[in-house]
Amino acid sequence: MSGIAAALLLCAGCHGMSGEGRLEAGYPPIAGQPPAYLERQLEAYADGRRESAVMSPLAKRLAAEERAQLAAHFASQKKPGAPVPAGSERGRILATLGDNALRVQACQNCHGPGGTAIPPFTPYLAGLHPDYLRRELLAFRSGARRTDPSGQMSFIAQHLTAEDIAAVAAHYGARLEGDRAGH
Amino acid sequence: MKPHDPSRRRLFKAAGATGLAVAVPLPAPAQAPTPTYAFFNAREAAFIEAAVARLIPKDELGPGALEAGVPQFIDRQLAGAWGAGERLYRSGPWRQGTPSQGYQLPFTPAELFRNALRGIDPGFAKMPPEKQDEYLKTLEKEKRDLGGVPSDAFFEALLEATVEGFFADPVYGGNHDMAGWKLIGFPGAYANYYELVDRHNVRFSAPPMSLGAHPMGTK
Amino acid sequence: MATRLKETDAVLLGVGLVGSILGRELTRAGLNVVGLERGGPRHTVPDFQGPQIHDELRYAVRKHLIQDTARETFTFRNHAGQVALPLRRLEGFLPGTGLGGSAVHWNGQTWRFQESDYRMRSLMVERYGEKFLPADATVQDWGVTSKDLEPAYDRFEYLLGICGKAGNLGGNKVAGGNVFEDARAREYPNPPMKEPYGSAMFRKAAEGLGYHPFPSPSANMSRPYTNPEGISLNTCTFCGFCERFGCEHFAKSSPQTVLLPVLLKEPRFELRTGCHVLRINRSGDRATSVTYVDAQGRELEQPARLVVLGAYALNNVRLMLLSRIGAPYDPATGKGVVGRNYAYQTTSGVQVFYDESVNINPFMRSGANGVVIADFVSDNFDHGPLGFAGGGYIGEVMSHGRPIEHHPTPPGTPAWGSAWKKAVARHYNHTAAINVHASSLAVRQNHLDLDPTYRDAWGQPLLRITFEFPENDIRMSAYLTAKAEEIANAMGGKQVAASPRERPYNATVYQSTHNTGGTIMGTDPSTSVVNRYLQSWDVPNLFVIGASNFPQNASYNPTGPVGALAFWAADAIVNRYLKSPGPLA
């Protein structure tokens, strides 16, 4: 088996062969994320800009070319559907309008309509698990995740309250991916 | 820029930077809209449709103003607040000014179009394209009286509205299927280039997005 | 009959950049302050959020953040021999309206003027002799120096979080910054913005010709920043929707992003929006109140012990004339002061057309990013052999690629038809633009007064603008634009097209919103409206603040000096005037 095929199997163990993820187990979908975004995340796990006991050791073993190939593979997969936990009005407002007093702009300015990604670097949020989104926002807030060189995400996460982080995570987690998203 | 081809995958590539290639499939373009007019009557619409098709023609580069729904855009603008003189200072006395002093006619945009269109050759839409161009050039260069409107002023308003309708966000009824934006490579309303601005000479050709972009695609 | 309200300590006419700064400084000093703003309240959330804010038609073309000309405009003529006519739509310059004023829709280019600007007449005479300035030039000194204003500039730049690179730290020149600037006490609060491709090509070409390129100082954030008020701004995303738009990211400095969150919580401050001020009332040499019409159409009178006029420059002049404070200027006699020394900005440009292998990506820009040279600014070069006064900066400071406004084509391209369409498609992403941003000499004939014929929606006369580019500035523009063309020729394009400024001044073509003068500052009441502290010579409890104070306009953009003058005047009011109300000069 070639190195890349072995690596792919390793990814698939948690994220699935098509990158559909296993939401209940906390493994986010990666299918259809922009390739440059995915590649950067693998780099970040390797060099410490993102922390994960599972991902970091795996990412460190990959060569740059393998990271690019894996990113391209999962980027070309169809975005999965997602379950529908209860979103909140507060989450919807943060996602589409922001909060003036907190000095936080709407998520959709950069993440696109319905949180569906703006390639090449801004990932989709819609359909990711609320727990995952919450954890990542908290990581941006604490500085454990440093994958946004503009500093925007850290700024936003630092200005949101814990309740707001949960609300916006629930909002995007609640969004149905697929042809009827946004309705 | 190549003409629009729905079967083609548009590539976003950074020269020399691996990992930046993004393949984004473009949805098939919707049918060109069948115009329904709120302002123009049938005779007026025939002229507008024929005229904008000469101002920005359909050609090997892709759709022109007609295919991009520009007549619909102009119609909606004239039927609404803009046509009624929104943000236009409308007190007299009315005097002819110098070019440096700008628009000095007493007409709102809706009045200007309606009056001028009364004076247009009713056979325009049936003329061959070269004759249409000749006629439009006459309007542009001369001050023929069109229902009280100097033809050069009308031509200027028509050309301005045509360019607006070709490049304004599709939510206004023109720039159908973002044809104007695709022609030049303008990415539209969703815009964050922090990571790209200093990747010099990067070739950016992701599909554009409208204000009305739908979460699952464009419209 | 106007309803008379309860007296307040101070009233602000306009709550834009100047009003916000004065509101903050005066309430901090313990005053109760009422802020009257003619437009509506506006905030980053919800008013400036995307995607709706990224609407070129609504904001850039239809100008929805700009003064509503259906109700209030200006009349214009090139010279006194013409009949001024109303600008029925504003195109050439764009004063804002609403909370935050023009500092909401600006680009964010934030400069300091130089000593050779503040003391232009003295230093020109000293260096070139009495006869050098043209006979009709009414150029004069400001009455302040670079050193006087340095602390005020410093406060303003740290308040806004300006991104740049110092070129003169306490007298030590710093390579890579603006080595022509006067000494500054410390570095800019934030590093320069990222450098776009066109700017980088300009830098290389300018360096090759021996010039001193540096990053344009910007109020679009290069990183998150917390200002001395404790207010945080986020990073600019180079979205290409800056000037004529509000910023959705809290990334462009404006009253909304640097002061209002604190000021609006201040119990001593009361903001009233939708309030159109008709006039300042006076009794003898005291301003007693202002009369305004509120959003419901009621006429109200707000008595105040101190009046601060901080509207847009042109509207400052108009309100002084409508209030009959200060003698109106008469160009025939040269007597009078209000409306005197109206000046503008002498801009021009050069386009560089590349082949299709060069992707300029004009849409990946911010309002104030770019690279410029100051080698031809102000008196940074020898004017002796040139025979004109003034100068300008030259730079690649493109701010957007929005297609209705920006679709460059080479000279000779038809205005429509298939050839036009092909040229637009061919050149849109392969054209760089170099700007020449140059000074404007004050001359005797250019001035502002009240129009004898046309009125606003409240029945008051419009302001009349009489302006033509002086011969001096046309020669200056030809010289500077030729220098820009030399740089453009070194930028590796296939074709270069230069457009030096020509007469007549055309008010339908956007050139800049840098209208200056009319309530100018100085040390002599016969040639200025306000003293060096921006206090009215005639009415000492009235301060007039804005670009209307500039005796002539300089090479750089005016917002930096306006902010510095606001802090300079605030300091004079708080630390001197309030202790002993009366004339300060």
C-alpha cells in the first residue's frame, strides 16, 4: 500500500472515506472544505498552531505533498448533510448581523451565506457539530488555535461571551446541509 | 477571460504556491429572464432592448446587456425611487449650465426617459445593427430634440444606466447570472482577501457571489 | 416660534469626527454637552454589515451615505462671470451625513502636514523671495507650527490606530518611512498594511529612479488594535468596499469604532440625531443658542454657554454665513473673511496597462493601502527653477475594483459597443493606477458665499462655490504628473496613459472630498475667521473646527490635520478657555 493510501485510511478511520465525519463521536466532517483550508489545518497540527492529541502526531508524520494530496481528496468530496439540533435566535443574529456592543461582526461576512465557506481559506461552518464549533472558538479565544493569520478569529472569540459562543455554535450546527439549506 | 462555460471547472491558482488550487464547479446558468416591465410600454421596451444590445453586445466573450437583463434593471430603476428623482435637487429656476455644472434639466430620470422615448425612431428595433449604431451615434453626438430632451443627454443617461445594469448586483434585476462580473473577473459581494492581497500576481477566478447568494449556490 | 430648551454647557453642531472628539474632551472636563447631528444614528452592527453593505449601486453610485441633495446641495460656478447653478446631484465631492459624518465613508488615508505647509507664506518668501508666489495668491501662515501640533497628531493617530512606518523619529531619519516628514515623538501605533502587487511594482520603480517610497499611512487596521479609550478594532480584510461604505469588520477607524462606544455611555453627553441646525444665535459678542429643526419638523432653540461648530468644511462656512458671524468675504475688494481662501485638491493620475500575465486584482484592496513617495510634496524639492508653488505625493493607492466605477480602458477605446466590451474585459484585471495628490493654492477669486437664488428644503440660501484651478496649480499638475509618468514607464507595463489636471474644474467628476478653507485660522482678524485656537474672533464662545480652517490646502489628505486641530482646540478650550472664558489669542 502506498504511503498516501495508508494515510487516507488513517483519516477515514475517524472522518470517513468521504470525509463525512462522525458527529456523535466528535469527528467533524471535512468533505468539501476548501483544499487550502484543509492543507493549512494539517500544517497547523504539525507545527503546533492547532493542538490535538490525535491529529498532531498524525500530521507530523505527513510530508507536505501528502498533506496537499489528502486536502485535495477530501475537498473534492460532497459536503455531508447534518443533524438538526435546536438553534437559537441569538445564534442566528450573531451569524447574520453580529453584535455592536461586543464589537463582533456577522460570521457570514467571511464564512459566506449560510456559513457555507468562501474558498480558498475560509471554511464552512454549516453542518459542523455544535460541540466542535464551540471547542474551536474557545481554542481561538485561548490562543491554542492560531490558524488565522489576520487575528480576526481570536479577536472575535475573545469578544464573544461563553453563552454567545454556544449560541452561534448551535446555530451553525443546526443548519441543514444539502439542497434545501437556508430555507 | 474565457467565455462562460458551465461544464468547465473554474480554477483558482496561485502561481508557484501548491495547495491553493481550488476547483469550484459552477452551476448551470439559469434561463435569461423573460422581462416583465413595470415602467416601459411595449414600444419603449422594444427600443431599450434593441439599444442596450448595441451598447454592450453579445459576442464571443459572452452575454451582452440584453442577455444580462439590463432592460429589466433600467425598468425597475425608472419605476422606483431613482426614477422619481431620489436625491435629485429639483428646485428652479432652470437654466442651461456649463458642462462643469452638471445636469440641469428639469426632468426626473423617469420623465427624461419617457419624454425622450417619444421622440425615438419607432423603426429602430427593426434596423440592421450597423444602422442602429449609426442612429445611436447621432443621438450621442447631436442635440436632437427628443420630446424636449436633448438627445445627447438622453444617450448619456441610457449608457450610464446600461453600464450600471450590466455591473450592479443581480438583486437589482440586471447582471443576470453575474454575466458582467464573470466577463471581467470581479468576485462580487462576498469579499475577504487578507490572505491573498500579498500573494502577488495570484490568479483569482472563483465564481462571483451576489448579495442574494443562496447558501447552496448562486442566483 | 421655536421652543426654547434648557441651557446646556456646550452644544456641538455635527457629530462626526470633530464632534465626537470634542464631545469626549468636553464631557471629560465636566461639561454637559448636547450633540446635534442632522442625519440618522448609524452603527457598525447592524447598519454596515455584509453582504448588504457591499452594494456598489446603492452606496457608491446612488451615494446613500452622502448628504441628500434633494434637500440640500451647493451651487457652483467656475468664476464670478457665470451664474452659479445647483449641483443637482453630488458627484465631484461627497460630504457625508449621519452619526460619524464623513469619517464613516472615508478611505482612511491619515497624514500629517509639514512645517512648510503651516508656514507656507513665510517659508516660501524666505527661500524664494517676495515675488515668487503669484500675485493673486492669498496664501498665508496657519499661526501654528508642526511642533505645536505634534502632541495632537500623536493623540489622534493613537486614537485611530494608524498603520504606518515613521520616517523621522525625534529628528532621526528612518529609512523605509517618510523621510520627509517632520519629527514625530514615536512610531505609529500599528505596522503598515500588507503591500498589494501594484504597490510593490510602484515601489520598485520609484526606488530605481532614486525616490523614497514608503507605505501610505492607513486607518484600515493591519492587526487587531485596542486604542487608549479601551476600544478595540479588528483587522482589515481588503474587501474593496471602503470609501463610500461603512466597514462591517470594525476595521476602519471612524467615530463608531474609536470613540462613540465610550461617548454614548457618558451621562453628560446627549446625542440628538435628525436635527438640522438653521443658525447660531448671538447677542453682541456672545453666541447664546442654536436654532434647529428636529426629525419631526419642530423648530427648537438650544441655549448653550459654548458652541462648537464641527460640521463638514463647506457646511461650517455656510452656517457662519447664515448666522451672520464674521464679515463675509468679497473677492472684488479682498475685504471680509468668511468664505475666503476656499481651496480644493489638485489630483491627477497615470494608468499602467499590462499584458494579461500580470494580475493586478484591483478588488483586493483597502481604502488606504499603497505605496507613495513624498519627494515632490510641499517644499520637499526646489521650486526655484520651476516657477510654481506647492506639490503632491505620487503613489499607487488603488482602493477598489468595483466595476461600475472601475473598468479602465486605454485611450482611444470607444465608449460603447463590442470594442468597448472587449477592452474592458481585457484590461480590468491588468491595469494599475498611480495617483497624484497635490496641493491647492488659495487665490483671491476662489471663494464661498451664500447663493442669491437657490434655497434648501428649509428655505435657507445654499452655499455658492466659485472655483477654478489657479494657473499655478495647472503648471504644478503638469510637472507632477510627468514625474508620475516616468515612474509608470518603469513599472513594466505595455502602455502608459497620463492625465494631468486641466481646466476647467469640473464639479461632475469625482476628484476628492477635500474642500478646504472659508473659516480659516490665523493670527490677524482681518484675514482669518478664527484665531490659532480655532476660536471665532467675533464670538469668543464659538469655536469652528474642520478643514474649513486650512488657509490653503496642502499635498496630503486632510483628515489627519482635522483630527489634530480638533485635539488642539479641545486642549485650548479645556485648559485655557474654561478657566477664563474670553478671547484666547
